[in-house]
Amino acid sequence: MNCPSHVTRLAPSPTGALHLGNLRTFLVNHLMARQRGWRMLMRIEDLDGPRIKPGATENLLDDLRWLGLSWQGEPVVQSQQLDAYGPALEALVESGWAYPCSCSRRDIEQAAGAPQQGDDATIYPGTCARRSPEEVQALAGSENRPAWRLRVPDEPVTVDDGFLGRRQFCLTRTCGDFVIYRNNGLPAYQLAVVVDDAAAGVDVVVRGDDLLESAARQIHLRRLMGLRPEPAYYHLPLVVGPDGRRLAKRHGDTRLATYRQAGCPPQRMLGLLGYWCGILDRRREAEMEELEQRFDLDRLPQEQVVFGPEDDAFLHA
Ligand code: GLU
């Protein structure tokens, strides 16, 4: 199927060097785009203040090019277009869906009782959602800048995922009213993604399944902002370590840059990733063209990929 009108994007966060986990997701996004004729864009998601590492953007773009990934046009860098996000917040405040919040993390934890499992650790108990219009006005204009939260709907939000199938999320139970602007004056991830995807005409999103619940938040936001239809979503299982936890530093140095410096050629890296994607039946070197020709989403394993010593040894061979 060739649909030249579709647009997708790679949206790395320069919080450190690329490791094998995000690389596999990026590769699948690339292969799907190539096979289906989607336009590929690049967006650098660098609003997550302290976690952003200097120089990481250049390094990660270099790593991706080295592997053979490509995109059209210049990368969009979120920190360089901060004016883009304010109007969305204003409209949501205007419609009554967004409200200022002065709660500290500690306030929220205390009000919510024991922390819940999950990415956000706690469900926002709605403390600031019930303020009077006068209080809201005072808070919005106060010297101590508030954060801004978005009210979530009572009814479940459905995510129709092209890989995982149909999933429903009741946002009152997964996160509660969530932050769309932080008290440092920067847009939060959820709002930034929606604004940027809409501005670029992105209608296909391929990313890790740790963001599946975020898709429900983003669908809710998009509806409030009058953005329809929803993008096609493909959330892919993550790469984990032998302990079943998401691949990270604790599993050793699995950064692409490290293997690259140790002499691993791109074909070897692609071979491992291709094997993990169900394209190759064993670890062996492969060219990007072969992966582009043979990739089949139906053969992508449904379960998480476990990174083990054989994988590390193959890349160091
Ligand atoms: N920047 C996010 C990440 O690196 C991806 C966001 C997205 O694809 O929506 O996990």
C-alpha cells in the first residue's frame, strides 16, 4: 500500500545517548514509512529540563544517520519554538478544561494516600479543580507560577492501536487531571506532542508501548482542541533486560555509540535489530535494503524483546 499523503515522525528526547531499546522502535518506524510511502519527520523533544544532556541532540542525529535512518527537512526542536504552545493552553483555559494548580508533589502524595503503581506514581486527587473563579484568577496571576492541569473525562478513552488492538483507558483511574503546562512555564510532554504533531500534519505515530496510556491523554486533548481524526497509533513492545525491566544503564552499556566506538558496523547493528523485529531468523549482518524489503509488521513479536549476553557478544564480535 502506498499512501504518499501520510506523515510520521521520529521524536527522540536527547536525555542521553540512544540505546538499543529506542533504536528498535525507530527502525520499525523507518521500515514502515519506507514500505508504505509515509513522509518521515524529525522532532527533538528537549523540554524535559534537567534530563536533557548537552550535545545529546547532535550525537543522536549522527547515530541515527550512521544506522541509515533518514528524514525530510530540518529537525523541529521544541525548545526553539516555545511560542507555539501558549495558544493551545489559552484556548483550553478559556473553555474551562484547564485550570491552574499550586500543588507540590508532596501535597499530591499526601492527599492521594499511598502512591499508585504506574508512570505518574500518583493520581491527582483534584485539589485545585474545585477552586472558585476568584481563587483561580488569583492563582493564575500569582508570583509563584502555577502548573496547569487538564480535566479528564469520566468515560473511558479508546485507543485503536494498529499493533496492540483496541485498548480503553479511564483517565480518572490512570492519572487524574494531568499537567499540560509546568510551573516552570514550559509545556508538558502531552501538550507539546499534540501541538507539534498537529502542526506538522502527523497522522501516524509509532513509538514504545510505555506511551500507550499517553495516547489516551493525547486523544482526549486532541478532541478538546478540535483536532480530528486521531493519528493511527502503533505502540510497540519495549526491549527489556534479562530481569524483565526496561533496558537501561543497570543492564550495562547498551548505547549505540559505545558499540559504534568499539568497531561495530551498522550492518551488524541492523542485523541484531532485524532479528529482534522478526525479519531475520538469526543474528547476522544485514543491509538496510534487505530489512526494508522484508519487514512485516505481522511478524513483529508481540512480546517484549529480552536483551541478553548473546546480543551483546554479537555486537562486539
Ligand atoms: N520523546 C518521547 C520519547 O523519547 C517520544 C514521544 C512520542 O513519540 O510521542 O520517549
